[in-house]
Amino acid sequence: QVQLVESGGGLVQAGDSLRLSCAASGRTFSTLAMGWFRQAPGKEREFVASISRSGDNTDYADSVKGRFTVSRDNAKNTAFLQMNSVKPEDTAVYYCAANFLAITTYVPKFQFEFHSWGQGTQVTVSS
């Protein structure tokens, strides 16, 4: 079992930057492909970004491309989501998730592909 703990959420203004972190434990981090999802009030949880085990491959939702960057530090067992130029529509609870069956270069992006989830961190963007 993998334990995931998100941090870094908060209240920011439109145009600001924010970096979310996801600390993982319970498995060797380099064996995990990681993903970020978000759920806004009254909406379904949606894909934001994901990164392969190696960190060489990434994928993004169209709504965040060019603004958000997913990365990982395998030595620190942590994944990151750098959020730049945030917008009010980015307001949501952000979840990180782990896939522990992917090959090194695969980038999962569908919720059913992830095996463990964090509790989420709230991001609120004011206009």
C-alpha cells in the first residue's frame, strides 16, 4: 500500500503561482507513476497532469498546458505540481495519485489507472 500526503494548497490571487507537493511512502518511489487530479465544487474529479516513473514523460490537461508543470524528485519520494498564472477556475481540491504497475516510460491519465490516492489539498484562487 502507498501512502500519499499532499501539501502546499492555499488561497492565492489570480495570476499568482503555487507549488503543490505529494510525499509518498510505503513503496519505492521510482516504481510509481504519479498523477494529479482536481475536483471543483459540484463537478466531477478531473485529470490535471501526470508523470512517468522515470520523470521523462509527462501529460497535461488542455486547460493547464503551458501554466502547470508536473515534476518529481525520486531521491525525496516527492512529486510536485507547479501552478503558474492561476485562474479562478483552477479552484478545487487537488489530489495526487500513484500507479504502481506502469512501465518506466508510461504516463497514466485515467482515474481507474491509479491505485492509491491522497486526501487532497484545497486550492482557492480569488479574482
